[in-house]
Amino acid sequence: MSATNFPVAPKNMSVPPSQDNAAIEAKQLVFQNALHKAFDNLFYQIAHGISPNDKRVQHGEHPLTHVWQDKVSEHEHTPPESRKTHPQLYLRYHAGDHTDLLHGEDIDIPLNKAGKPIIFTNSTVLSKNSADFRQYVKDKKYLPDGLCLLIFRQKQNWTYSIIITRDNNGPPKSDWD
């Protein structure tokens, strides 16, 4: 096919303005960093909600380790006919307070098209970015291989069921067992 057969651009077609790719990538990086920090803060809240005031947790230690070991022990000592398939950690999480997860953080806050700061709340993260949040928790190894995070929205306003259980696609035991 020769170059003369190439179609001519329509007369009413507007050519998109050239955008500065470096500026767009910089804005995207600021947004990603803020979103990931919001994910970190939300997982921290969830972990401490599942294991409130556990005295066995040392400074800097993951708060879910001991609670998971308790659930595994409880699961093993429950008669098979009355137990669930896998041990589970459960939290009924109310995300209706709409507080900013990045409040007080020393991080660049992305701006929307109107130039106002984007606010990352627990409700927006769970409702709009639930799958990304679950993948982030998995990628960051906040839960060991063999465990997964499940999130289910309930009928009540801004209430979620948060479950940590065995991953059917992972190893049968985790490092926390």
C-alpha cells in the first residue's frame, strides 16, 4: 500500500494539545504515593481493630501474629462438624466517619482538576479501591503467604466485613501458624 492511499484527516477533527508527559507523570507519582500511604494507614487501623490492645504485641511487631495463632489453635480444637473450613480473623469495620487517612502526614497531597486537595478517606479507599488495596497488602507482604484479606460491603451505610483467612491459591500454612 502506497503512502498516497493514506486517508486525509477530517476537517472537523481537533488535534489534541500536546501535554507535558513529565508533568503528568509527576502528578501521577504524587497521587500514587499518597494513595499508598493511605493504604498503609488503613491497614494499620484494620490490624489494630482486629487485635485491640493485645498485651503480647511488642513495639514494632505485627499486631495480627498472636491473634492469628490463637485462631488457628481455636480452629484445631473445634470439632470438625461445627467449625469453618479455615480459621478467620474478622472485623466489622465502620468507615462512615470519612476522616482523612493522610491527616497530619508529611506527604505531598495530590490536587484534583479544580486545584483542591484530594482527600483519601477509609470509605473512598474501601469503596473505590478495594481490589487495589487488597493487592497492595499482598504485594507489601503485610500478610504472609498463605493468608489473604477479604472485604465485603454490608447493607448498612459504610460498614464492611473485613476477613483475614487462608488463601485457597496459596500454601496450606503460613509463617504465622
